Amino acid sequence: MIALIRDVMRGVNPSGLGAFVTPTVVHFCGVLALAAFLSVPHQHIATISAGLAAVGAAGVLYGLRIARHMRDHTSPSQYVPVREDWIYNVILPTLAYAVLLATAGLLWYARTEALCLVAAATLSLLLIGIRNAWDIAVFMSTNRPGAGGAQPPGAS
């Protein structure tokens, strides 16, 4: 994806990429970190619950930050996020992190169900990340500044 962005980025303000590229990387890292965390042997339910609560809370707060960032990047000279951008970059990831936060409490009462929800939320984040990476790659390869197409996120 970075190779695709190289040519497109000439004359572009990189701050707009924070609303699209960075969250995708953060979600991939979150999935990897959760997998590593949950693979540690001999954990107590309290440590798993605390870890899920921390990841869930951080993810929800990050989702709110991304929503604010996307909202602030709506001037006519910049890429204006469409409905799909809001769904896949803000709503669905934030919902997945909220599920992780909720499972931190549910884990104490219904362990099997809570761990199934953790798996579903983690898989959701992975699929959302893949979809968003593909969307960015397609956008960057089909829209060139000055070629009559839309400006990439953060374009001036």
C-alpha cells in the first residue's frame, strides 16, 4: 500500500491519511496484540478481563478520535468521507472495540460466550482492516491528483 501511495503523495498534506491509513494499521496491530495476549499461558480471569477492558476502552476512545478527525477533513479542497467511510472506519471498528469492552465484564459470568464474542470482535477487526486496506489501495491506484479524479485524503 505504501508503494501505491508514493507517487500519489506528491503535493499532498499527509495529515488526512491519519483518518484512513493509520486506523487500518492500528486495527491490524490490535488484532495481533490481542492474539498474543490471549495466547499467554496460565492467565487468571482477572488479567484477561483487565486486558480486554483496556483494549476495548482504548479502541472506543480511538474510534471517537477518528470520527472527529474525519469530520474535520470535509473542506471542498479535500476528500469528503462518504457513508461507507463512516461505516468501515468509525462505526464498525468502534462497535467491535465496545464488544471487547463489554466482554471484560461478561467474562466473569459466562466465559464461553464471552470468549466467542472476543473471537467475533477480533475477526471483525481483521476483516474491517482488510477491507479498508483494499479500499485505500484501490483509491490510491485509481485516483491521481490532477487527473480529474477525487483528491486523496489530506490533499490540499
